[in-house]
Amino acid sequence: MEPVTLTTDRLVLRTAGPQDTEAVYAAAQDPDIQRWTTIPSPYLHEHARSFTEQMVPDGWANASMFTFGLFLPAGDLVGMLGITMISLGVGEIGFWGAKEHRGHGYVTEAAVAASRWAFTDRAIDRLEWRAEVGNAASRAVARRAGFTMEGTLRSAINNKGVRRDSWIGSLLPSDLSLPSTSPYSPAP
């Protein structure tokens, strides 16, 4: 699949490529990104290069992971967002915001736009959000984007060789007033 570009009122969501390697590397030096995400730590130039030159294009090419860089119109990288396919019709969304751009609602805005795209263009009927228990900033973004918190999964994340508990939430097309591609019969 060819990468797509999405726009919001304030952002351009486009695939991250080799031209973004330095910006990804710089943002990923933030201790909070290294702590709360599963990126390598320490995060080296080779990790950023592998991400932008191999991982991102491969994910788009085989439709297994749709990664968007979140950019201001001037070109500044404000964050990253990915939707990874985990089963038929189900994707998992993950994101981080660059330290200097946090607190402006950019990641929430991008999460809503990418979710709408996934529901309407990729026939996804459920998006899951997971974060390590304690990652309150990620949870706040997910809630503002409309995700319903569903609970805690024990030992559900392996972060740098350590099993950790995970919060989980979900977003359905109906949460954004969109139709599903499959019938859904909620529990009474």
C-alpha cells in the first residue's frame, strides 16, 4: 500500500522518511519517550535511520503498520503515531509527542484524524490503545480522543525485557459517529 497524507486544522500527518531521521533521533532522546515507549534505550542514530528507512516504509508496503509523522505546516516534527494491525479488522494505536510540543492537543488531534482514516479507509472496526500502567499522559490523550478505558492487563507489555502491566482502551467507529464494516451486537 502507498502511504497516505492526512491533514487536520493544524497538522500534516505523513509518512516519516529519511529526511526525518535527525528530527526523530532528536525527539527520541527525551527520557520520557524512552521510559514509556518500547523504543530502544539508549536511542542511537542507527535506530532512527532503521525506523525511517526500513520499518516505516515496510509497514506501509505490507499494510501491517501505518506510521505517521505529525508535522506543523512549517515542517516541525511534533510527534509520531502508528496503527499496527493486530488481527482482522483490529488495529492498535500508539503515539508520542515531542517534549517541546506537548500540551497543545496535537497528538489528540492526530489520533482522532488517524482513527477516522482507519475506520473509513482501512475497514478497521476496533482500535485498541495500550500503555504501561502509570503513563498518565498517554491515557489522557486516549481519553480525549474518545477511547473507552476497558481495564488493566497484567504482564501485557514487554518494555526493554521487563514484563509490565498495561492499561487498555478501545475506540469503535460508532464512537466517532461512523458506520462499522461488520455488525456489532454489544452485551446487554
